[in-house]
Amino acid sequence: MAESGLIVVGSGPAGVAAAQSFREHNADVPVRIFSADADLPYARPPLSKEYLRGQTDEVALHDARWFDERNIELTTAARVDRLDLAQRTLHVGEQPHTFDSLILACGAAPQAPPVPGGQRALLLRSLADATALRHAAEAAASAVVIGSGFIGCEAAASLALRGVSVTLVAPEQLPQQKRLGTQAAERLRDLVTDAGARHVGGVAVEEITDTGVRLDDGVTIDCDLVLAATGVVPQSRIAAEAGLQIRDSRIVVDSDMRTTARDVYAAGDVALARHEVAGRHLAIEHWQDASDQGAIAGACAAAWPTKWVGVPGFWTSVGDATLKYHAWGDGYEHSQLREHPDGFTVWYAHGDSVVGVLTYNADDDYDLGEQLIAERRPVPFPIEH
């Protein structure tokens, strides 16, 4: 049986940040990462943008030497099958691995659409997924992207910029309308169409055939490839089976990323973490927040206490436009869009407090919004109700 120490499950931003943070605070204890992914750790944000467009192949987070220099043992293509909390053991296939501390950064996985022919759709989460999609796009004249979340909008724009005739379809009338409000959703739609994609909202896919998709309004769209960008599911199975507290398919942790089990932490997409400033549990699916949570988990596992205090946020690029967003992510009562000469800002409020800000070419508002959210201060002008 392998030596004990810290084990990290997952090689995404949370897992790599956790191992790095732990090693920065403890140079001696063994650190091992087990990743189900066959590739070396890589950045996921470029996969739907520059990588998909064929503009870069450089997506690696670190090369193998980086891990060797920090004495972090990385094992890829290693799926963890079972967690035994009583024996403090992970099982990878038939091989048990004991640990003193454990950080679960298992991430999330996309699901094929639950419709006839759903397995025909390409997915976009891993580097292998992105590579398959990029190769398919090279031979495709037309595509349908299902889902108008940020990944769907990014991928639709990227495919269109490659010269593919793209139709983006989704049940929502406008992209991210429920989350961002109608005004912001209209701007997001415009960015998608400005990139060359066609947007069709208010429809659902009933079937994916070998020649395209059939919608619930009776329309059939012929295409060469179909991409499903319809959300992800947290990979919390081993945690649930081991008896850790689960809520909404995520592992419940405190603001220091501790689970209900001693010396076991969780971070990133698989975690439902309490935010120290917000005072409640928040679900996040953003690269930077996952990295921040991983760093917190690694530090705490190394007996260097710290808590989650940063305001959640992310950047997204749709075509040539970059949107920036800070928010608690659990709703708002009022929103208002303010125009700028070359961009806009949408402010979100709950009661008298700012709870979110979305910007395009308005970095000062983005930075101000983060501060106002953290300090529970009001929007810097009257909100129109």
C-alpha cells in the first residue's frame, strides 16, 4: 500500500491549486494527485474559445517537470472507485491508497441530452472533448449548439468565427435570461449573432438524428455536427457513498472547505461551500473560484487556516467581446443596465445592497462592483423599479 500524506482527487483548477498550496505550506509530507483525465492538467476556459478556433494548442497548466520540482506525484487516467473514511483509504481500481488528509476536487461532468439520439451530440468539458469538436469542425459546414449558457454561447461564436454556419437553440427565449435579466440577455444574444451565429430561443430539442436535430415546434435543422452545452453534474458519487453530507449533488463544506469528516476537504465544482462574507452556502462553476477554493483547502490541510472571502466572479469571451461578472450567484431583486460609449454595465441589487455586476468594456465598474458586493453597499445611483 502506498505511503500516506495528502491525496487530491482531480486535476482541474481546484485540485492543482490545492496541491500547490499545500506544498507551499508543507515541504515534507507526500502529495499525490489522482486524475481520471488522461491529459496533463490544462486550462479549461480556452477550450471553447481560442483552442476551438484553432488559434492555440497551448492549454497546459504546467508541464510534468513542474510537478516533479514540487515533489507532487501526479497519476493520470486513474479513476477513483471508492472512498473508505473509516480506513482513510481511496481505492483506484483494485489498489488501495491510504491518506492522512484528502481533498476532493472531482469537478463536474457534462451529460448527453436526455432525448432520442442524445448520444450523437458532442460534449465540451475535457481537452479530449475539445479536440474531437475541433476536428469535427474542420470538416463541418454547419452545426447546431444546444444550450445558451456561457459555454454554449462561447462555442457557438467560436464555431461561427471558424466559418461554420451555426444555429444556437435553447429553451430560454434569450441566453442566460433567468440568471442575468432581459436587458443583459439581449446584449449577450447580440454578441453571439455579431460573431456570425444564428440564435433561436424558446425551443427544445426533441430528437437528434444522423442528419441534424428536430425541435419541439416541428422545425428540423440539418447540420453536420451537434454540440450539447446543456450543463454539468457534480461528480460527488464517491463522497455520497462514503457518507459525506451532500446537498443538491454537491459536497457540503464550511468556508475553510472542510467536510463533515476529519481531515477531508472538498473544493471547486463538486463543493457547496459556505462563503464567509455572504454568510451562506454558494454553488460556483467558475475557474477562478475553483482555484481559490482549492488553495484554501490545501492551506487548511497543511494547518494554515484560511477562509473563502473573495467575491465569486469570472470572465467570458463571446467572439471578440469579453464580459466580466461578479455576483453572489443566488439571485437578485432588481437590475439596471447603464450604457457606456463602447460598452455597458448591468447592476444587480437585493434590497439596498449590490449583489452582482456584469460589465462589457467597463473595468472600473467591475472593480467597484466587487467592492460594493463585498461591503454590502448600495448601487451608486437610484435603481429604477
